[in-house]
Amino acid sequence: MEEVLDKSVTPSGTQSQGMVTRLKNLFQTNPSNQPLTQPKQTNIKESGETYHAWGVRWGGNAGANHTALSPALQSCYTQNVNEQRNNQQAQQKIQTQLKSKIESLKGKRQEEELKLETQNRQKERLNEEIKSCQNKIHEIKQNDGTNIMAKVNFIIGTTITILLAIYLFVFYSSASFSAFFGNANITSAGQAILDSHCYAEAAANGLGELLFILLMPVIFLGLGFLIHQFGESGKGGAKYIKITALYLVTFIFDALLAFEISQKVYEYTVLSNTEYTVSMAINSPNFWIVIFSGFVAYVIWGLVFDFTLQHFDNMNAHTKEIEVLEDKIRNAKLNVDKVEDNISKIKMNMNGFDTEIAQLTKQLQENNLIDTNELKRALSDFFSGWLAYMSLAAKSQAEKDQASETYKSFLNQIQIA
């Protein structure tokens, strides 16, 4: 037993050797039944004794009973607090630390004040923006009236668009019939593009042929609508590339129709076995008559259609303006909500700083300064000494765990865990 004690408990210096000797005496028998020398009071820390050694000594005298640990920790707590209060050098050091921490907290609070001022200015600006938009909406509704010129242009444009659509419908129906299904007895381009019998003859030839010449104009009207949509929704050079491509497709198709029609006119009016070529078509008036009657009219229809829709928007410009202003109001209100959340967080931070500053100032004024880190070290050393004795006394792991729980509970109780 003596060998175990000498190796397991090793406090520093002669004081450690004295403590080991006292531990040995706890386990020695008294064959002479003579009274042993009374040990010193365990609730008093000896001069120069470490907290670890004190914990070992107290644990040995108490038999490491967990019920004795809590009052032992309380005595350790009181001992360290008294030592700190009587240590003027330590008190001055803590005062300096507290003052430094108070100044740091005041600096952080000033930063929060600046943030609060910024957020309040932003909130005020957003509220002014909301009020301005609401006033503009009110003025627009008060002065609401129809744009007469836009309405006139819309009516004229609509009329021209409808008439051109009818023209294109007749043109592409007749030209498609003449180019694909009509007989070869065509003497002029005009006869081909204005064939009044094309619908009856196509119906006589079958439903498919009739549907073909009726739906052919829809393709060109659809291309014109796509050109308008690309012009409205496209961005940058991409929209111009798309529009050019659509115009190019339309022109190629019109050129094919013009070539077929001018070829039939040539074969019927010119009695020659010479093959009809592209160069001959380019030099033929009939070719260009079909091109101008179709493609040019198509381009004009597309421009007028776009012009008409623009004036329709202008006629209802006040509605769009109100929608834009309402969107601004909604976005501004969302931003106001975010700013108010930021303001609430900033105020909470400021209140936290105020509370902490007040607590530290109170400690400084009461001259009741305790270094909690030093206190925690003292308690930790004391408890480690207690556990060291439990290991020497071969206490079970369950008893050690119970002691650890008591230690943690005490730290939570004094709020320095």
C-alpha cells in the first residue's frame, strides 16, 4: 500500500510528501489501540497547499463519499473567492480587464447605433417612395382619359390590317393553287394570283386540296405574328437575327411561288422547248409581279400590324403606368419589412450590450471582483484531487460518475460552467 501511495499521489515538494504521509496514516492500523494524532480540519486549506492536494486530503478524510462532495466544493468556492478578494494585485488586474471590456462593449454599441441610423434612413426613404407612388396613382386616376390620337390610329391600323389580311388570304390561296394544282393555261401573273375559281376547283379535286389552299395563308400570317413577338420580347442582336430569318423564309417561299407561276406563263405564252431557268425568271416581269404582290404586301401587313398593337398599348398607357407603380409599391413594402427586421435585431443587440455594460459597471462599483477563470481552475484542481483519491481507494466507476455529476451540478448552480 505504501508503494502505491507513493507512486499515485505526487504533489509537489515537501508539502506533497507530507500529504502522502497523512494519506498513509489513514490506512494504517493501530495495534496498540492508542489514539492517533487528530488530523487538521479538512474544510480549511493549509497555507501553501494546492487545491489538488486539498481535494485529495478532503476526499481521503470523507472516504470519497459523494454526499460530502457538494459542501466540499462549496468550501473550495468560498476559499478561492476570499483569496481573490484579499489579493489587491489580482483585484487591480480584474478591474483593468473589466474597464477594457466595458469600453469594448461601448464601442460595439456605437457601431450598432450607426447601423440603426442607416436602417432608419433607409426605412424613411422607402416610405417616401411608397407615398410618392401612391400619389402618382391617385393623380393618374383623377386625370384618367382616353388617348384620342392613339384610339384613332388604332382604329385606322386595325382596318388596314384586316383588309391586308383578306388580301393576303386571297393572294396566297390563288397563288398556291396556281403553282401547285392549277392548269398550265396561264397567260399572265395576274390571272394566277387572282383566280376566282380556285376554291371551287380545289373543292372539286378533293377536301385535301381545298384545305391546303385555305390554310396556306395562315402560315404567312403566323410568320408575321412571330416577327411581332420577337420584336417585343427579344433582347439585343438576337431578336434581329430571328426577325431577319423569318423574313428570309417568307421571301424564299414567295420566290418559289413566283418561279412556278412565271414558268407556267412562259411555257404557255412562249412556244419554245427551251428550259426555263432562274436567270430567265429574274428577267421576267411576271416573276417580280408575284414577288411584289405577295412578299411586299406581307411586309406592309406586318408593319401595320405592329403599329396597330403599339397604339393599342398607348391607348391604355395609364393602365400600364399604374401597374408599374403598384409593382414599385409592393417591392418597397417588402424592403420595408426587411429593414424593420434588421432594426429589431439591432435594437436587441443594443439592449444586450446595455445589460452587459450595466452588470459589469455594477461589479466594478461594488468592488466585488472575481476572476471566474481562476475560480474554475481552483474547483477543477480540487475535484481532480478528489478523483485521484477515489482511484487510490479503488472506488467503482459508478461512484466516480456520480461524483462527476455532483461536480457538474455545482458548476451549473454557481453559473460558471
